[in-house]
Amino acid sequence: MNLLDQIEHKEMKEKPPEVRIGDTVRVHIRIVEGAKERVQVVEGIVIKMRGSQNRKTITVRKVSFGVGVERIFPLHSPRVEKVEIVKHSKVRRAKLYYLRELRGKAARLKEVRIQTKKGTGQSKKKAKAAAKAAAKAGEKAEAVTEE
């Protein structure tokens, strides 16, 4: 490992976010304006990833007031506070440049459910409904066995 790699390795984040192409992400970045520093949030779709290790960057696209805006974020930059994954989408390409020409509903991607800890892949509403049904069935079964 040469000197440049050693310096870069020190600056790497311990747990970088596991972002994929097609994910809708919320990137929190620190912005310096004069003497003040604030956090700005950018939410959009990851249309491109490039680089590896600490030089990895993502390109996030969002539509702001009817104008498409793309911004490149280095994942290991100290300016990037955190990257939240809002939702995953099903994509079949490595680069989603075709979204640049699409508008409105046509620019939507099909959402993929994120697996829960239990591995059911259900939404919260469905999981609650299933738990209620199981509880009711359990109560009835207990009432029958007691008699």
C-alpha cells in the first residue's frame, strides 16, 4: 500500500451505507455558509454509482420545482453526515440515465419491500393484522381447551 492509499484508508467511514442503484435515499450534507454551518437534506433516486473503496460516489437525481437536479456525493466524505435509504426499487440496469427523459408518473420505479427482521417481508399494517388474527385464534383455542 502506498502513502496515498494509507492516508485515504484512515479517512474511510467504518460502516458506509449499503446503497444500490434505484434506491430512494435521503442524504444529509453539511453546508458551510460564511461562519455558519448547517445540514441540508437532499432526497432523490440513485441513478449512478462509480468508484470503489473510499472513492465511491453516488449520483442522486431529484426534481425540484419542475427542474431535474443531479448531485454527486462521495460516500466517504466527512461532509456527508449520513445516507438514509427511504425505499428500494426494482431495476435491471446499472445506470438509470433513461429517467432523465421521463416525467411524472412515467419516472416512477417499482418498489421492492424491504425484509423485516422476522423475514416476512410484510408491511407493518399486514403484520399487525396477522398478529391480531393469531391472537384471536389463540384465544378461541384456549377457550375450547379449557371447557
